[in-house]
Amino acid sequence: MSQLASTSLSSRSRISHAVARLEEAGWVRRRPCEDDRRGALAQLTDEGLAYLRAAAPAHVETVRTYLFDPLTREQQAALRDVTDTLVANMADGPVWPAADDPTADAGGRR
């Protein structure tokens, strides 16, 4: 949960409450962390993955329509640069994409 809190720039308490609600919905389950007996990992359930897959296309379209389509390519690049700078300033380490994301290039971009 600590890594999830860090990469989402949220507190552990906030993440723990959010995961609890997702557990109640049946979309995630907690499992023990092998590296840290005090920690727990949040794992997406099959039901959670199905919900995510169903919601993703509409979410992506909405974000594109309201956030990116009105911007020129130059404005989109500037938004990316500003966002990267702000996130780097708020985080202790690389946050996005996740450090182990094989689709990202060396600069963290997809």
C-alpha cells in the first residue's frame, strides 16, 4: 500500500480507505507482501478487471475530448513538461509511468 500511496501522491490512510471500498465492491483483494510482513498488496480481482475494461473506453474518450482535443500539439507537449516537473517535485522517486513499466522509454514516456 505504501508504494501505491507514493506513486499516486496520496497518503497511506487515504489509499487504505479507498482499497477497503474497492474490496467491499469485490474489485480488489489484499494479499500479504512477501518482502514486508507488515505490508499488503492490492490485487485486482477478475470482477475488478472486467469493470475496468468496461469503463476504460468511455473514460479515455472523455479525457481526450475535454483535456487534449482542445490543445495544439505544442500545448500538449507543454502540458506534459509542466506536469512532469510538478510530479517530480512532489515525489520522492519516479512515479509515472511505474518504474518497472516495460512500455516506457528511458525518459519515462510511452
